Amino acid sequence: MSTEPLVRVAMIGCGGMAQHHLRSMLRMTDSTRVTVLCDPSPAAYERAAALFREFDLEPPPNEPDLDRLLTRFGNSLDAAFIATPHAYHHDQAVACMEAGLDVLLEKPMAINAAEALSLIETRDRTGQLLVVAFPGSLSPQIRTAVRLLRSGELGALLSISATVWQGWGPGFAGTWRQQPEIAGGGFLFDTGAHMLNTVADLAGEDFVEVAAWLDNRGRPVDVMGTVMARLRSGALVTMHACGEAIPSCASDVRVFCERAILRTGIWGERLQIQRHGRKQLRAVKVPASMGVWEQFLAVRRGDIPNPCPPEVGLRMARLWDAIRLSASRNGAVVAADEGLTS
């Protein structure tokens, strides 16, 4: 039995991803108490409430207005888990941190670099914890891969090649994910955000040049994209996103170094290595994976350093700004910092 005090959390957003996370959180009754929900949709709230009943727990109240929630419940909360459409992340995270809550924020953290910088400023000013819920950066596979790459034992980084595919276009037709004003982008900024983030995490250095093409294929947002980039060291990066695939959702990432090849996935779903002199990839043993909420609790307790702070979100946001700028110029090469949104 844990002697740690319960972390009292508000779940902001009750959609599909929130319900996915709640299934894990509701099993952690010795460490977590979901005190209040926040969603303007009665149907979404009812689906979330049904999960509580499934676990023989009384559903918490729903307060659809975040400002009222923070006024009514703020003194009885420790943290907020924000799982809302992308365009709402910045303002909601700022409000929660300014109310004295630590925040676990769904990906992508912000829709541009200006918002990301604002969140870092708010984190620093309030002293609250902000963790971005990128399962790749939070996974033992990606953390192990990063340690291997930074150790020097694999030699210099030469190139990274990444692909993600999903039946995303038809699968999310008519949903908020394909509404540009609240989604902030299409497939490459939604499921593909995991690819942008994980590749940037593995690279561990600044992008200096980016060329990109996006294709909507008749939909309101991009569903296909190709990105070519150069890192400050000279290493090359390619990323390919196909959101019009057959019903599926998968990824593949290859990292080529002077003395080894790493293979992983954008969610950290595997880690394999082929060292110089070996004929094939071999699995790398890693610690057991913790879900994003359990990782958040470990960071909050001080057990581990924050694997995914807002600086991670800023890195991805800067890359996304450059991708959008290049795509708007039909693939013209742009300096990575030229895409910064002021």
C-alpha cells in the first residue's frame, strides 16, 4: 500500500484520448483520484462516466467551463491532465498553471513556437510542473536510444529516416481533427506529431534547413506529407506521412550511425540495433514501460527527471513552423528559424 498522498486531478477533455488514459488512471486508486471532469459535450462526459462505473467508482462531476472549474475546485486539486483539441492547449495549460496546478498536456503541446515559448515562460513564472504527454519521449525505448546515440559508442549520426501511416483521412472525416482552426494542421500535426517529436528527440540537435510538401487530397487539412531536413551537424533527415493508407496505424524509424543502425517507432513501440559486423537487427532490452500518467507521477515525486518538458514541445513546434512555411512555398528550402511564428 502506497503511503504517498493521492494526486487529485482534473481531466480536461473527455474525448477518445482522455478515455484511453482514464482506463489506466482508474486502476491507480492508491495514487490518483480523478476529482472533476471538464467537457462541454454531455455525450463525451457520459462515456467517461461509464468508465468510472465500469471500475465500480462514482463518476465525478462535470464542470464544462474551465474558469469556473478552477474557481470551484482549484483548492482541492493538485494537477490537471489536458486532452482537448490542439488549439485549446495553450490557454488551458496557462490557466491551470496560474491556478497552481501541475499539468500533463496531450500532444502536440502548442500549435506554433510562439505558444510554446509562452508556455515555457508560464512554467518558469509559476514554478509548476509541465510534462508533455508524448509516449515516444516518455518511453524506455526512446530514452534508451537517446542514451546510446549520445554516448558516442555508435559513432556519429549520419541520417534518420521515419515513416508513419494510418487510415486517418477517412477515419476522422467530419471530426475536429480535420477542422484547421482548432486542429492546427492535419495528419502530420496529429498522429504525425509523434514522428516529428521522436525524430527531433533522437536527433538531439537543431534543424537548420527544412523542405516540405503537404497534400490535402481534397480534405480540409493535409493528409500526406514529405519532409527533408538537415541538422546542424550535417546529418540528413527524411520523414514521410501517409494518412490515406488502408485501415492501419503504424510507424518505422531508422537511425543510421557510423557504427550501428537503430530501429524504433514513433511511439517507442520497439527498439532494435544492428552493430557493425552483425548481420541483422537485435532487440535491445529496456525497462518495463510506464504509461504517460505514471511517468507524470514519477516526475512529480522527483523519482525521475522530466523526460518531456515544454522545451521538447518547443523543439517540435519550431520544426512544424518551418514545415508549414516550406510547404506554403511549394517545398522551397527554408532556414529552420525562419518559420518561427511571432
